[in-house]
Amino acid sequence: MRTIGIFTIDPWTLLDDSSMKKELLYFDHLNYFIRGKATLEKLCNSLPKGKEAFIKRMNELEELEKAGLITEYTIEQFDRDYKSYKDETTLTQAWKRYELANGFLEANDKSFKEKFVDFLERFREVGQLEARTNAIVLNMKLQDEFVPIIKKSYKNFKEDEYLRKASVLSVIINQFPITIEELSTERLIELKSDEDASLKLCRLRNWAVEVSNTKLSEKEINQKLGYLLSEYKTQLDLHKIKYDLGVIETFVTTSLEVLENIVKLNLSKAAKVFFDLKRKELTLLEAEEKFIGKEVAYMQLIEQI
């Protein structure tokens, strides 16, 4: 079963400088939903640096789609699925979207700037309500797990499993290093196929599920995540120092003996050094399994890519 993030492209998404590769470091795949692309382009073109931002985002979408990492969930697909899988929750979400959309032209007593900000806020909330609806429909239709990517909570968001999980994921993904922006698509695909990275990612996802079942606030989740990451890094650094010292000691004390044994074709003694080094490596791996914070080890891993 894959874990798939689903989001709606709105003006905020288009004007945001952050790469979608951040989300792809957590999710196996991404699905995006876009409504009124031509209107969004016109809106972006009217804003400072908006045209460049729109082109950059579209180019990134095209690159990631070609790499098989992201797929559009079209309006036609949603309409077809909605007819088959709609329920009370999706109907409620649809009504909330309708109310918000109708409120775009309200508040005539506000300044143009206030109206514009209100318009963008409503636009984002409508889009994120769409993402939640899409996730509900797709979770009923398919075996994969679909999680809406929600950047901000609003008054129309009822406290439920989707919001809780999305809030936890938002905290986690925001902690990913900024250098991710420079991560190549090829390196991203390579990382996704790495067995050690996959194991660490599974642990992080499991931790996210456990935390989403608690009543911790986003600030408390952030603090807990920071604590675990700090503990893990400290323990890992100490054990790596021990490992490096052990390797140096092995080389210094046995390098001449190894050369002598190789010359004499005494390969059994020469091979002993190799196995001593492998045992030290295994000891480090075994120690990692007992570290406080091993659940967030994936975050330490991606800092090094």
C-alpha cells in the first residue's frame, strides 16, 4: 500500500518558493488537483514576480510527472468518482466550499488590499477543502492511503482524522532541511529505492500515525519532534566517534600485519581484519536500533543528501 499526498493547486501553491520534492520525501507519490488553470495564470501574471513563479511551478510539475512521481487528479475523474463514492462528509465539504466561494465578493467596507488577501485566503481554504474531499473519495475507491496536504487550518476545518494527520505531517515536512530545494529528481528516485531509507521512513510514518491519535497541539508536536531528533543526533554522533576510533585502531595496529600476511599469502589472517571492521559496523547498526528517537532517524538521513 502506497502513501499518497493529495493537494489542490491554488495561488499560494503557485507563488510558494518551496519545492514539491519536500512532500515527495515523505509520500510515495503525489496527486494534484487544479481548477481554472487559465484564471490562475492570469492572476499570477498580475502580481510581482508572479509570472516567473507560475512558469517555475508548471515546469516542476512537468518534470515530476515525467519521472512518475506526481499525477494530476482531473476534474473529470473526480466528478466520476464523486458520484460513486460520495457520503455525508463529502457532501458537507462540498457545501462549505460553495459557501466560501459565494463569499468572495463580500465585505465591501474593506480596502482593496484586505479584500485581495481575503480572496486568497478563501481560495486556499476552498482548495484545501477540495483536497480533503478528494482524499475521502479516493480512500473509499482504492487500497492506497490518500492524505490531504493542508498548509493551514481554518474555521471550516472540523477536528477529525484527516486534519490531525495533516497537521502532524505539516510539522514533519516543515522540519525537512532547506537544501532539499537543490535535490535532483534522479537523487530523489535513488533515495526512494534505498532499503535503509525506506525502513527509516516507515518508522517516521508510524510515529506520525501514533502522534495523530493524541491531543498534542502543533507546537507540542514540534517540540517533541525536535527533542527526539536532538537525542538521536547526539547518540549517533557519540557512537560514530567510537566506531571511527575503532576503525583507526584496527588499521593502525594491523595494517603492517595485513600486508605481511598478503605477501605471505596468509589470507586467513588478512581476512580477519576485514571481518573485524564489519563487526564494528554491525555494532553501530545494532546500537542505532536502541537509540532514543530512532523513529525520526529518516530526518537525520535526509540532512546528509
